[in-house]
Amino acid sequence: MSNPWIITVITIAIIGLSAFFVAVEFALIAAKRHRIEDAAADSRSARAALRSSTELSVLLAGSQLGITACTLALGAITKPAVHHWITPVAEALGLPLWIADIVGFVLALIVVTFLHLVVGEMAPKSWAVAHPERSAIMLALPMRAFMVLTRPLLHVLNNAANACLRLVNVEPVDEVDQAHTPEDLRQLLQHSAQAGTLEKESSEALLGALDLTRLTLAELVAGRPEPTAVGPAATAGEVREVSRRDRHRRILVRTEADGPLSHVVHVRDVLGLAEDAPIAEAARPVTVVEGSMTVVRAFGAMRDEGTQLALVERGDGRHSVVTVTDVLTHLLTTGQATSPT
């Protein structure tokens, strides 16, 4: 086949197919799964992309199979044709036939390699990496169709590759792990601050937030005195007096004179009561948490129970109080500052 127009059309088609397989490969690797999930409700293509992301190793086998087939097709069709076109031109320039043949071979190899490498691989790779979710969704349906047609062969190739990995003690995976541990994020923030791409104040605030994932309540309340408390028979006047004296808005209540702390009363709930009025109706059960619990988990527990204060049971048998304000203060100052309860 030497018709230049037919060869040109076939070459464009082959390079286009190669670009398609390259874009699919890089798009699914670079795409953020949660962004595709957001689009999956209203898009069949997005749902197809999600299915592909759960069998990534098979999809990569399909992409590599397609790229390899395109490379072989260019070598079998385009390169001989270009070689055939260039050789007579080189011979017409006065070169001996054997030299003209070598020149035609080398130039044909360079032309075909350039077209395949730049147009068929590098350009679609850059596009897919720049727009991963968009390209993954756009190309998902035709890639799924290709995988249906070639699935038996893809499983053979994928199983062979996985067997090679296991020989060197590497466990194959079918999905890209996109989760980041707090330590990963901490290193990223520190590097960004050192490189000057993130302001120091912002870096410290974000690092303080990450610290809450490993900071325990016992560490947060270390060194605090026993919380202010009143007995079960305390009156509204006594609660108001204790609040003025200790500058606390929430006062703990004991079940007995020297018994455990069981309830909490907010001073605003007793402002309208008489001096000698009991506080039983204004007291609410207090949330009790272990000192070994992390601040993040405790904050979630307080949020679920709709409370602003929790009683921390420390390892030494003593108790301390932690509030939502304490957590926010620690977050904003990245220190151990506390606030009135």
C-alpha cells in the first residue's frame, strides 16, 4: 500500500488511538475519586469512570495493550511507507542507492518516532494530567467498551504481571490509594512553609489542627486544678456566687457532698431563680470522657451530644474540664491556652 493519502489517514487514526489509550491511563491515575463520585449521580460516563477506578490494574493492562498495538501498527504501516517515499528523493539528490536506502530508513524512523512520541503520547499525557477528572469521564465509555472486547486477554496479561510482582514480594493493587495520613500532611505543610509557598502563620495554624489528631485530652488539660463544683443541695444563689468568685460560667454538681461529679449547671439558667431555689431542674448530666481519648474524638463526641463541656477522667484519678472553646483556642494559638468554663 503506497497511496500517500490512505497512509496518512491510517497514520492519523493510529496516532489518535495511541493518544486515547495514553490519556485514559494517566487520567485514571491522576483523577480524584471523590470528584468523579460527585458527578456520578447525573453522568453515565462518570459511573463508568468509577468502575474503571476499581479495577485499575486491568484498565492499565488495556491501555498498555492498546499503546503497544498502535506502536506496532506504525512500525508495520507508516514507517515502511515513509521509507519508500524518502529513498527515491535521496537517490535523486545523487546519493548511491544503498546510502539513499539507509537515509530513508533513518529519517522514516525519526519521523514516525517523533509523531508517536510527541503527538501520540506526550501531548495526551499532559492534557490528561492537567484535566484528570474531565478526561477520565470523557474517555470512560469507549475504554469500557474496549475492555469488554479484550477482557479475557487483559486478565491473562494482568495475572502474568501480578505473578511477576509477587516473585519480588510486591502485592498488586487494583485501586490507587489516595488517602493521606496526618504525618503525610504534616510533612507537606512543613515543606511548603520552608519553600515559602505557605505563610508561616497559616502553616502553624494547620499544623496545630493536625496535632489535634494525636493530642490526648490528658495532655490538653495537664496541670489544671480540680474543676469548680457544688453539692447536690446547692441553691441558685450559691451557684451565682461561685460563678462570680471563680469566673466560670458552667459549674459542676456532685451527686453527694464528696461524691463523683455527675451534672453541670450553666449560670444563665439560674439567673432568674430565687436565692434559695434548688438547682435540680437547671442541672444537666455531664459528658464524661477518658483522658486517653484524642481531642478530635472528644470534640466529635461533644458535638454529637450537643454539649459544650466534658469532664475528663485523668490517669491519676483526678478530673479536669475541657470545653469546645479550649479546643478552638488550642487550634488558633497552637499552644495550650485555656479559657473559662
